[in-house]
Amino acid sequence: MRRRLICVLMTAFLLAGCGQSGVSEAEELALTIRGEHLAMDRCAARAAITADYGQRVYQYELSVSVTEEETALTLTAPETVAGLAARLDGEESLLEFDGVSVETGPMDADGLTPVSAVPALLEAARTGYITSCALEEEGTLLRVDCGDPEGTPGAGAETALWFDVSTHALVRGEISIDGFRVILCEFSDFTAG
């Protein structure tokens, strides 16, 4: 809770310090949304995930429930795996159903998996280093790109997030590794608390 308060205050100081000079509407909105995500203690959504391993592509649909303690994911499609559940508590991430665990394998050296993609996208919304942001689709979506501040564009892990401008809901996220999109996640029914 203390960390969240400090981050919200830092965001407020950044906004106040920048004033109106040199800060675009997109940048201002990105900082506002970041502050809201830092203050958020829970959220829920439905997500459609495409995980691209290069030679294999997996598509899932799932329901997501996130609290300060854990992230709970339940697969809803494809029908053959509907009901598989995952609980992530920051240290471990497994898909389980009736005591059976399933693993599709990591997508990068840091252990990114389709199961950990939603928490990774939410963490990028909270703390990712913003490399650029812009309004898209006639001003209805805000795109926020996050990456390594000292990295080279197109190298390493990069995240792109799209937020609804009017509701600030996360509607889409992508994770790329070395310029290749490995995760596409489209959110619906995003609610924050």
C-alpha cells in the first residue's frame, strides 16, 4: 500500500511539474492512467490470448481476476481445455485442473508464458518504462509503448498497451521479443476496483 501511495504521489508531481508546456495530451493521459493502475487493488476482465511460439500458435480465452495477493485465470476456450485454472502468487504459475498441471513452455529467457502474460501486461501498465505514447483510431484509443530505457528498439522485450480514452480500460496488449510479437491479448469487460 505504501509503495502504491508513493508511486501515485510521484505521478502527481510529474504532472504538476510538467505543467502544460512540453507534455502532449497522450502523455498526460498515459500518466493519469498509470496513476489509476498504481492505485488499483483489484481488477477483472475477459481476455482472448494468442501465443505465437514461431512454429506453434495457441489461442485461448479466459476470465481474469486480479487482487493484491494473486491473479486467478480460468480458461473458457477452446472447449477442450475450458475449466483449467491458474493461480499466480508472484512465485509460481501453473495451469491446473483436478490436480493435473499443464505447461506450454517459456517464450523467452525470463520465463514469459501465456499464463504469465496478463500479469506482465498489467505490470507494464503500472511500472513499465514508457518509450512512446499516442492517440489512435480517431482519438478513441491511447497506445502506450514500454521497453528498456537503455535498450535498442526492436531488441529484447517490449510491450504495447491500448487503453480506451473515455473509460481508461485496458483493451489490448502485445508483448514482443526481439521485434517478434509473441503475445497478443485482447481484453473485454475490464473493470477496476
